[in-house]
Amino acid sequence: MTAVTVSVAVCQFAPVADRAANRERIGDLVVQAAGRGVRLIVLPEYSSYFVDPLDESLAANAEELDDAFTGRLRELADRHGVVIVAGLVERAGAGRIRNALVAVDRTGLLAVYRKQHLYDAFGQSESRWIEAGELGDAATFTVDGMTFGLMTCYDLRFPEVARTLVDAGAEALVVPAEWVRGPLKEHHWTTLLAARAIESTAYVVAADHPTPVGVGHSAVIDPQGVTVAGIGTGEGIAVADLDAALVARTREINPVLRLRRYRVVPR
């Protein structure tokens, strides 16, 4: 059996309230990451447009799935032979948006995920501006024979999301985020990333915004919960190789997915 290894990069950067500037910055990051030989590049939540605090400009700067942002990702993916995951502010009805993730290669969209758990916590109110994604099929895609599943930011606090992804065959969970800073928030971020990896016996590939808005600490975590690559609080890129055989061995030694006695259903 041929060994399956996928090299991934997490890119930690601070999107701004300028769509063109974000596309240009993403282009620079993709060039740098692709130059390190990776196949999958993961960018943060809200990569297409971000303003702090969230406001009505989100809707004014929202895009369709086939607009300039995903078009630029497709061009970059084609030029560099990579798959790119990034957060998109997607247009919805009645002046609202969807907080979406897109996975793109040279052929176009491989998967789309719309955030299901909105960040109405810690004094924030994401639902004021955003329409929650519908429950349904897990958003997964494959790179070189390895299956990846999409979730974002506040979803990390809900282990059921990760369960739906591993039930759909995911060997790695991809988590773009804008993990807002606050008391103990860095601790929550790093703890939950490791917990999702351990309980899912899967890799976690997570890209956050840097400080001062995010907490930083984008990371790649292995199926035993060990951080194998990471970034501090500033902008940067971290690269790691994901080994499908390690996922299989971990699931054989620790068969929690096979032994569990409950299933996840929508409510």
C-alpha cells in the first residue's frame, strides 16, 4: 500500500477591511508556503474581509462563491499546484452574510462550509450580522488520498462538529478561526485544539488571526494531541507533514471512534 503523506501550511495573518489588500497579502503567503513544497495551505476565518468590531460593512463587502476572492484563490492554486482553504464573507439575503470556508484547487471549489455555531458569547453577537449555515452533510475534500473536514472558530467548542467530520471519513480537521482575545482565551484555544485531535484521533490544522485581535498560536496537531508545528502571536507560516498511516495506527491503538455508543444527530 502506498504511503499517504500530505504537507500542509497554516498561514497566520490579519485580514483587513480592504478586499483587494487581502487578496494581495494572500498571494504573498501562498508564494511563500508553496515554495516550501506544501500541498495544502490553510488561511484564517474572514480572510476575504474583516472589520473589528463587526458592522454593516460586512454585507457591503460580501461576495458570491464565484466572485473575485475565490477566483484569486483558484488562480493561485493553479499556478502553484496547491489546495487552498480560506474564510469567505459570503453574500446572503436581507443585508446579511454567511461566514463561509472555501476549499479551492485549480479546478474550482472542492468544498464549502458555512459556520453553524455563531459566536454569540463572551460579549460578542455574531448572529446580528450573520446567517447560520444549515445542518446537513459534512464538508470534506481530499488531497492526495487524505480526507480533510472543515469547521471554523466557535465550532471548536462543539465536539459534535468534529464527530460529524470523522464520521464522514476525515483524517484531519481544518479549523480557520478568528479566535478573539480575552481572559483565558488562549488557554481555551490550545486546549480545545488538542482535545478535538485526541477525541477524533485525527490531525487538526488550525489558522488564527495574530494579536492584538486574535490570540495567534496557529498550529498543526497530531492525532495524539501533540503540536508538531506552530506559530506564536505574530504573523507567520508553519509547515508540517500529515501521515495517514499515523492516523490509522492511532485509531487501532485507541479505537474510541469504533467503541463509542452514541451518535450525533441535528437538533
